[in-house]
Amino acid sequence: MATGFSNLAELQQAIGHVPLDRIRMTPPPGSAVLRDAEEMADRGELTCELVDGVLIEKAMGFIESRVAMILGSILIKYLDEHDLGLVAGSDGYTEYFAGCVRAPDVSFVSWDRLPGRRVPTDPIPELVPDLAVEVLSPSNTAAEMRRKLADYRQGGVRAVWLIDPRNETATLHLGGADSVEAEPVEIGPAGKLTAPAVLPGFELTLGQLLERSGVRPG
């Protein structure tokens, strides 16, 4: 539960200046717990993440959904040939650490994190992906993404791709909780999405992903 905030502005700053229209008021901001996120997931309502006791609606429109779906399908094809783990979509809620529930637009979880290769059946399992992908929306603030990256790192995510389809750019962030954080790698349309330590041999040109998604002309 969030503590130490005297007003909503302080809380909003702590969660990354998320626009107020994405902050759920029930339960009151600062008082939400894991069970609240689980009940929302059970009801099939809007995808919400839990941060500092606040339920935050994910920002995802048609373009973002399309890019995420195409990328997910490409990763699934790669994993059909390289049996390394599984892929989840934007409703793949997992608890990264106490009080932090995230749902990347696309995530990859290696079999090493799934004992016996058993897929969790809990609505929100305690599970951290090896790769998290965020497809940026206009309402995603820079501070929000910095907070997400910090949470991903604390949880132990090994690689993160931030994809900005409108600006045709992406950023690769490497390093889990126990590793030295590397400098982010900027990727343009001709650059490639890679994560060698997580998905060996996988390469996807950003421009190709955007073209296949219909975001940019082929």
C-alpha cells in the first residue's frame, strides 16, 4: 500500500505522472492490493497494473495492439523452432514483487522460470518474464516508462524492448536485478530487435515489424 503521500499530486508523481484518467478510483488510490487486481482480471475488465497501491489502466490503442500481436506471432514462430519458453500477451498479468503487478504488451518467459514446464493457472502468478515488451502509446509518459523499467529491473527482467511505432524507434534495455545495467541501445527502422542472452539467434528489423503491422508503408 502506498504511504507517505499527502495528496494525489505526490502519488501521481511517484507512479510516473500517469494521466489522471488512467488512475482507477475504486478502490481509492493508494489502497489497492493484489486481490483487487485479481478480481478485475477475473471480471475481464480493462487491463490494469498495480503500482504503489494504485490500479492504473494500461494505455493501448489499435496501433499498439496490432504491433504487439504481430510481434507475438513472430516470437511464437521462433519458439516453435527454438523450444526455450512461452509468450504471453497484454493480459498476461504477473506479480513482479510484493505490491507490483505488471502486464507487458508482450512477454517471454523461459522454461527455466517454469518448474516442470507447467504454465501457472493463477490469475496473477508470481512470475517475472525474461523479456518484456512495451509498445508506447501517446499517453505513456517518460516518467511512467522510467518507473516501469525500474520495476522490471528490480523484478529481474533480463531484457526490455520499448517500441515507439509512431516515431519508428525502439530502445533495448538489458540487465536484471543482480546484474550491471547496460546503457540502452537506440534502434531505428533499419536496426534490429535482439536479445542474445534471452532469445539466441533472434533478429527482427524494426522497420519490418512496423511494415508487417501496417504502421508504415511497405
